[in-house]
Amino acid sequence: MEQSSEDELESKQQRKVQKHVQVQENVPQEPKYDALQYALFLCYGHCTSTKADHKRNNKRSTRLLVLDEAVTPDFEHLIQTLSSKSPADGGAHIRVVLMNLDAGIFLEDRNRTYALFEKYWAIDMQDISLLSSQLVYHSQTINNGGQTYLEICYNVSEYLSYDEDNILSPESSLTLNVSKPGDMRLYHEYEPLYFRYNTTTGQTTYVLPNATLEHRNLLNSIGLTLSKSPPKMHPFTLHTVILSQTISARSKEIDDLYRRLLWIEHQIYQGSIFQDTNSERFTRYIQLSHKLSRNLITLEHRTQRDRSHIDRLLRDLDRLWKLANKHRPKKSDDSYIDISIHERVRDSLLCLKDSALDRERQIINLQRKTQIFVALLYNLITGHDSAINLRIASETANVSHEAKKDSTSMKIIASVTMFYLPATFVCSLFGTNFVALDTNGPSDPNFVVSKFWWVYLAFAIPLTGFTVFCFWLWRRWRGGHLLRAEREKYTV
């Protein structure tokens, strides 16, 4: 049984690693990307030890509290108790709430949690669900209870799936007369992020109603680390952390697609694709290329959406700065935003924007390569089919040549038959024996020739000549007719 293209890719890579293991020992390895370390770098603004950070950030540090619905004990109780505490009263400067639909929480508990958010935190989760139902970035400034808030809501990521069990055969319903297939159901799953900043108290709230496992683990680890050594953080710092994690996940997908394209390119350079005459293998190559092209289109769309979110966050960053300076109470350090930290967050967002642009350029290059490979595979299939057609034409020509030889032989046989046919006809016509064996005499038997033997020659020779003359006239007439038809064909 032949291996599939993906299995061949894995086996090729393993053999390649085993073959060049000695060469790669001397190559310096690049440092691996650590999501937690980079997130802490975005929070602290530098890479130092925990002790040094504690000494450096013991003044005006930011208290961060992460509440995970799945792992935090007394989750609902903490929502109620933290509602009345502002940063000035010892509450957290940044509150992060992580929830997930698949975390094993019952629907009644989820509705009760939503009611607690609306009662104690003045956050309507139904509005968040409504805003996050579309892939649109929302931001607004609201006044509630004499306090000014900046609210932002957008979807960090999107996941598209379809019901495979509900898809029937293409011959059943997916026809040209059907406007849309009723047996295919698509499912959109979003990961919304809600952000609210109180310009009066300086308190920041992040709510992720459908946080992925990667973001939950990352934010829980950040909350645990920063509780030991809290730095001075900007309200937008966690935006940079979450978006950097999202863009990093895009990079892994791009690297996987690039690895598969390199395998196809290696097959082309090696010449194995050109030597392969198996049409099923060509079909697998084309299916793999189309699958890569589809994934690249999806990645391009998501990367463009990430870049759009970063652009909107940069504009809201300026709005946040203006609102914080305008509505900041006098002699309040909790709502104070340091200009250096503010510029550092701006630089981090610009860096993420450049990273998204670089990912988009990589995706465009990979799309071009994929299109070239698909066109090359189609050309190879066309060349393969042309070679088959040439071989069939050559075999047909050989058969025609052999048939022509048989036709020539039949013509010779027909000519010989035509030559002897008149004499045979005359012989059978008369039915006369011109030569006989005389056995009636007393002596030995001997041949007796009739005195009318010349009658045979008198009829046979003229009839043979007449037949040949008629055949010659017919050939001449047919040749002239074909010549006139050929001239009329090429006459303009």
C-alpha cells in the first residue's frame, strides 16, 4: 500500500534528520519562543530576575487579580467582595475574568454568574455576547454613576467548523439547481475579549467569556508570577500579551504550512515528481496543494483582522491617555498612567503590528508558491496525458502500417484471382474436357486432345484483356476524380 503525502513528509523529515545529524551538531540553535517569558517581558518592560523586579517595582506597583471560573475557589464570592473595592481601598488595579463554555459549568450557574456581573460590576454580559457575535471591533466611552469608562470589545480569534456527519453524498443534493446545500451546517465559535477602564479609579477589567486553554494557562501563570513581584502596568498591557500569544500561534501554523511546501519543492528539485507516472499520486499532490492554499487564505484573513485590531487599539490608546488626564482626580496615584509605560505599550503594539505585517508577507509568498506548484502539477498531468496520447498514436500508426501491408497482400491476391478468373469462368461455362485419358484401346492409356482446344484460348484471352482494360479505366477515372476534389479543397 502506498503512503499518503503527509506520511511521506514525516518519513522524509525523519530520514533527513538522521542523515544530517552530525552536520547539525555544529550549527547554533535559535532560542525557542517562550510565551510566558515574553508576556512577562511585556509586563515588566525588561528581562531580570524576580528579586530584582521586587526591589525595582515595590513602589506604585500594579495589583493583578486573575479569576478563572474553572479553577478559582469561591469564584462567585470573589466577584461580590471585589466589587466594592477600588484600588484606593486595596482592591486590584487590573481584574481578569476567564470563563469557558466547555469548562463543565452548568447553564444555571452561568446565568447566575452573569447576574452577579451585572449587579456588582455593572457589566451586562448579554451586551458583550451581542457585540462579539460579529467580527467587528467596538469601542465607546460611557458615563455611569458619575464615572467615565472606556469600553472595548473585539474577538481575539475565530474558529470555523462544519458538521461532517450531516453531509450527504454530492449526488444527492449538491446539484446545480440547489441554491444552497441544506445538508451542510457551519459553526462559528468566537473568543471575545471585553475591556473596561475606569478613568476615575484607574481600575481595569478584562473579561474573556470563552477563553481558550492557551490563554487561560498563560494568564493564570502571569497572575501567579506577578503576585510575587508586581510591576507597574499599563491598562493596555494585557492586550499586548494576548495579541502576542495569538500572533505566535499564527506563526506556528505558517511554519507548518511552509514545511509542507518545502517538502513539495524538494520533491520537484529531486525530480521524483517528474518521474512519477501514477495519476493517483498526482491527485494527492494536488489535493495537498489545494488544502495548503485554503489554509493560507484563512490565515491571511485572520492576520489582517489581528492587524486591524492593533490599529484600533493604537487609536484607543491615545483616547485612553486623553481621558485619563482629563478625568483623573487630584492627588490620585491609582489612576495615574506613567508616560514611559504608556510609550512602552505603544512600542509593543507597533512591534506586534510589524510582526503581523511580516506574517502577512510570508502568507502572500506562500500563496504564490502554492499557486506555482498547483500550476506545475497541472502541467505535469497534462504532459503525462500527452505522452500517453503520443504512445497511443504511435501504436495506432503501427497498426495502420500492418493493416496497409495486409491490404497490399490482399490486392496482390485479388489481382492474381482477377487474372485467372476469366479462364476459370470459360472453363466452367463450356464444361468441356479438351484433354482426356483414353483407356478404351488395347494398348496403355494415353492422353487425347480435342481438335477444338483453340476455342478455350479464343474466349479466355479476350475476356482477360477486357477485364484488365476495364480495371485500368476505373482506376484512371477514380484518380482524376480524387485529383479534382483535392484541388477544389485548397482553392480559395
